[in-house]
Amino acid sequence: MNDQSWNFFRTDGGVGSWEGFLGSRDLIRAVKGGPMAASVYFSECLAPASRELVGPRSAIEHSMVIGADGLRRELEPAPLSGAGGPGSHIPESFSWGFSGLLASLGGMRVGLEELLKTAKEPAQAAAFHQFETARHSFLQGLHAECLEALEPVISAGTPTGPSGRVEWRLHFLRGLVLMGSHDSHGQRVVNLPESEQSFLLAARHAGKSFQEDAAHAMLAAGWSAFLQSDGPGSPKLRDALTYTEEASILSPRFGEAYFQEAKIQMALGLTAEAFRALGKAGKTGAFYVAKAAADGNFKGHPTALHTFLAEFRDEQLRHLGEAVHPIAVRVRSLLPESRELSENTSAKRVLSFADGSDGAGILLLARYAELGLGEDLASLQSIAVVVRRAPPANPPGTPGDVDEPEDAPCEEVVVRRGSWFRKEIRARVTKSGAPAVLGGMAASTVASGGGLRNGDTESVDLLVDGLGVVVGRLSKAGAITIGRAGRAPVGVRWIPPGRFLMGSPDSEVGHHRVETQHEVVLTDGFLLAETPCTQSQWEAVMGGNPSEFRGDHHPVHHVTWQEAVEFCGKLTELHRTEGVLPEGRQWSLPTEAQWEYACRAGTVGAYAGEVEGMAWYGDNSRGQPHAVRTRSANAWGLYDMHGNVWEWCEDWFGGFTVASATNPKGPISGEDRVQRGGCWSVEGRECRSASRNWSAPDSRYYDLGFRPAMVRVPHGKRAR
């Protein structure tokens, strides 16, 4: 067996010393080398069989960055100004050999100003200032000086009262220094019995009023007692277990306490009890289970450890499968309808886990349950699939929707398990994988007038997301209406992902040097309004009407770029309130690439059709804009992409290059925003698919409007 251990342990023969562990140069070098170096050392501590169950080194590295119990984020606020040293290694170590972990538990990162706010009298403020002096020495690695600064205030027994908790901090810091660490090795400050007593005093001062603080102090006292034991029969092991069990009682979600309890029980030979406690630790953070696999006390029982790791991993797979299976049923039923879905990485991953992926280790499974599944759901919700649904079997005239039969078997499943830091997410899904997967969530049916009803006798095309939730209902003309009648409904068209040549060749009549032709790939489909925003839509959302040429069905114009963006934000809020906005989507101005791709609708010429029949422009407009939908649509059902009014795009204006681009969004800054499509007052050549115009975002003109798009919310951002 490899005797290398991530944490300190004593062998059955009593070999090994705390002082020797503190001087372990290899471990110090690994941990202070950052997550990558630490994960390499940690992986070397694992037996080959354990490494296979725990997972690859990359998963270990990720777990170290995130932290076993979230101690870095939950217990340690932002570092003090200029404070480096021990605290900077907390997420990499989670080893009692590094004082940074205990510094976090002891509240060493709370600034003096915050502490002074709790002082009720001058004596308390003076005690906090003395504590600050001691803490500064500690953070500088001057441990003997830290003890000297603590001694006067502790000896004086200053009555600071419970509100400031200064006694707890003082005794905890003293215990921390006396315990010793890799950071203080060689300074001759270690005094384990005194350390134990200091932690017990800290716990007493925290008392019942501050149970989390008391739990941290009891945990530290338990470790001090553990370090004083000299073998399985040592009474200090029993003391250590008593203290640690008290810590877990005071703080039932404290994973580090359960882990330490398990480690001490293993040292006592209480194997069954140890693995029960380890199971509790694993429920707060899977990294504790991995940490046990690299710990000398657990490695001394290789068969029992391997059995526990295998069973823990199997349980993870079972729980994950229960969450993923209903989602996989929905995805699988839609695969024949969508090439995008069948090639989607998230869809493949969901199906893999639903089938019982047995190649993933404990840490990868935990990471997927905590983060990956939620990210995959967001990805699947951003896909749109057109599905033909057969008419209902109910006789015509029966009242009510049949998006899902009332007695359809449904269940609520956990799609992302909760933790200390993440809220649990649940979804209501059907148990069957039939076309009924399109129902079950009536609030997601966004077609004006409701979804498929019992009176319908023909097959209906529905737009659904990658989870089978209805996004919209296609009319016979192929349009989808988002929103309720009378409250700014927007007719939209689904624009599938794809690639095209953006810009124009030099030979095109009207070509301009800013139209350099290049290939563009759009990986996400989106919904684009059939027409420019009309004046009636503007009034319903914004109130008022800035247009000079009035008409409910005429394009709104004389609006700035900022006002167009504001409209999109308010439309997002309105449709989210109505419950008709698909998850993970928002209204926005289209990017310039999205606009031209939609305008071309698969064509490569100067226009998407015959310009005279498609556009209101200078030769036929009679000097004014016209109602939308009064000229021909392009092949994707979009009206007025050529002429009528210029349309604002999301992008800052900038030049093109010949290089291909994926999902381009223009320059990150600039002076002017892009406009596209031409207008009623210009020549036909300015209405070409590639024609570009630009002006300052605060510009407003009588021939300038916009067209909203429903796009995916950018990753890592909240929908506006």
C-alpha cells in the first residue's frame, strides 16, 4: 500500500509525528504550487483502484478550486487588504496542516472596521485593536509575535460581552498558533495541550448564541486532541471524538466535522461507524469522500474503503439517473425531428447519464449534478424544434385545452440538486415519452389564443424547445405569435442555425468597401419578428408614439438605438409576466450577422427576391413609409427586410475582414451603431441584403426603426 497521505495520520505502531508532517516539503510545495500541483500530489496519494472510482486528476483539481465544503466562500469573506500568506492557500489545501483552513474557520478574514461596529464600550474596542495587532502578526507568519500580542488581553480577561465575540476570536487565534502548521514550522510555538484548551475556551465563549462559531472551535479542539494521541488505545482519541461529534451536532451541515469524525473513528478501529460518518460528509460535498481515499487512516482498510467508494459512486449514479431519465425520455422523442438536437453536446450528455454512464468517477458525477445538469438544461431550453402533432381524440367542441390530458401521469423531478450555495431546481414532467411530452406546462404555451385545443381537427405544427416544452404554435402561414392579443403580440419566424456569406462581392452593383465578403457561422437559432416594430406595438409597451408618419400598422420610427433597446427590455418583462417567454430567452436587437442571415433567407444575390415587389424605397414609396406586410415576404416569411425603414442592430459599427467568424457581434466599443435594410427614401441599391448604414446611438430619423429578435440569454448573464 502507498503510505503517502494527504492528511496527517499515525500508524498502528505509533510511528509518525505531527512535527514531521508539518515539515513535509513535498506537500508544502504541492499545495503552495496551486490547484494543479496540489491535485497531482493528491492523485499520487490514491491507490490505483481508488483513483479509478474518484476520477481523473482534472476533476480533483476542479474540486480543490471549488472546495470540499465551500469553506472558502462560506466562511471566508474577501481577504484583508494586503493579507496573503496562509489564507491564500485555503482552497488548495483543506488540510489541518495549513493554518489557512483554521484561519477561515476562526473568522480571521473579518476586517477591523466591521469588528469595531460591534463594540459596545471602549474596552471592547481596545480588545479588537489588540486582536488586530495579533492577527497582523499571524498573517505575516510571525507566530511567536502573535502570541505575545494576544497574551495581555487574554490575561486581563476584558469583559467584551457576547455581541463582539472577541473572546472567541482571541482564544481561537491563540489555539491556532499553538497547534502549529506548515506555515509556522520551525518556530517552536507548538503546544498541543494548551492549543486544545484554547479552542475549548473559544467554544465556551461562542456558546449557544453563535453555534456555528462554537462548532468550528470544537472541531479544532478535536483535531488538537487527535494530534496528542499515540495509538488506537489513547484516551485522547476518545476526547477527540467527543469534541468532533459535538461540532457536528452544533452544525449539522458541517461536512468537515463529519469527515474528521470518520477519520477519528477509523483510528479507533470503528470501521462501520467511520463509513457512516463519511457518508454524511459526502452528502455535503463529494470531495470529502475523495479526501478519505487519500487519507492514511482510511487507506489502512483498503477493502472496506474500496467497497464504500464503489457503493457511494453507484448511489450517485442512481440519484442522477432518477433526475435525468425523464428529461432523456423527452429529448429522445424529439431526436428524429431535429438535427441540431441530435448533434447537441448537452443532449448527448443527458442521454449518456440516463443510460447509466459508468465511466465517470465520483467527482465528475458530483460536478455534473451540481453544475453540469443545470447548464445542459439551459442549453436544451435554447433549442427550437418544429413538431407536427396529431389532432386530439376528444370530440370537437369539448371545452378546455388538451396540451396535456388532465389525468396524464406526471411527476416532479429534481433537475439540479441543492447545496449550501445552490437552490434546488425542480421540473414537472410527464412519465411517458409519447408526443404528449409537448404538454404538461400550459404556462409555456405562448401561441396567441392558447395552444392546441379540442376543437382542432387538423395536425398542427408546434415550436418546442429541446425539453419538449411548447414555445409557440405555427399558423398556416408559418408564423408564430408571441404574447396575448391586445397586449403587444409579436409575430415571429424561426430562423435556424446555419452558415452564409456575409457582405457582398466587389462585382455587386452598389458594393461598398465596408461590405467585405466573409463566411459567418451562426450556431444558435433564434426567433425574429416578421415585421419591423409597429406603432401599435410600441404604444402598447412604451406608451406614446414618436413617429412622424402615423399609422397603427406602420413601422415606428424616429427612435434612438437606446430607446429600441429599452423597448426590448420592457417587452421581455411583459412577456415574462404573462408567462409566454421561453426559459433562457429574451428580446433583443438582432446582431448585424443575424439580421443579414435572416434577410437573405438562403439567397446569395443582392436581394432576397425581386426588389420592386419586396421593398418600399425611393422609386415607389411616394415619399413616405407604408404599413408593414404590404410588400412580399422573403423565403423565411419576413416582411420589409428590404426598404420601408432602416433597422437598428445590436452591433457597434466596424469594418469586416475576410476571415470567417462564428456568432460575430461586432467591435466591443465604438461611436456608431449599425442600421440595416434601407428605407423608403433611398435608392434600391441601398436596400440590398449587404447594405450597411450607421449613426450615433442617440440619433433619431424619420426613416429609422427596428425589429426585435428573441435570442438566447448570454451565458452567465441574467435576462434583462
